[in-house]
Amino acid sequence: MLTDEFRYKILKLVSDNPEISQRELARQLGISLGRANYCLKALIDKGILKASNFRNNNNKLAYMYLLTPDGVELKARITVQYLKWKLREYETLQAEIEELRREAAMLDRVTPTCVRGKSTLSLIPLPMLFGITPR
């Protein structure tokens, strides 16, 4: 399945480097060569990409991947969606970090006491031990 995230990343890599090999594309995406081939073929079949033959430095036949007009439009649309998704992810992470900071600040105020070599946090209220925070 070709997700919007992979579509975005493939279209970005191809638009930045049209002569990118499938092997290099697979490496940068962290996927198998077969999956990279499948994704490129799907984008070509949908009219998003066009593949053209050319001879590379080693005089070997290679492909150049170009975005079609539909591909340029799709890339713009997916870029906006990807940005919104990443911003939501960022906001969620910010909220989690803030919660962890509050929790760490509470724990910093409590000092462990040692009783016969065993550490106990006797100053932590019982509800906090179970993850219940006061409001």
C-alpha cells in the first residue's frame, strides 16, 4: 500500500533528484528495492510520474523520473497534508513533554529516604503512586 507519507517522500526525492536510482530511493526510504519498484510503478501507472531512459556516467541505461503536471499538483497537495500531520504530531509531543516535565518537577521535590538500605519514597501521596494527579 502506498501511503501519503511514502508518496510525499518519493515525490520529494524524485523532484530533488530525477536521476535517482531505485536502489538509492529504497535506501533513503528505508524500504526494500522491490517495494521501491512497486511504488514507482504505481505512481507511473497513475500518471503522477513519467520515466525516461538516459545513459548515466558508466554508460549504462538508467531511468530519469519526472513529475507530470498531475504529479506536481499532487505533490503540492500532499505536502500541505504532510505538514499538517507533522504539526499535529509536534503538538502532541509538546504536550507529552510538558506533562513529563511537570511529573519530573513533582518527583524532584520528593527526596528518597533510606530505611535499612532500602529506598522508599515515603513523601509521595498514595494517589500519585497510581498515576492520579491533583487538579
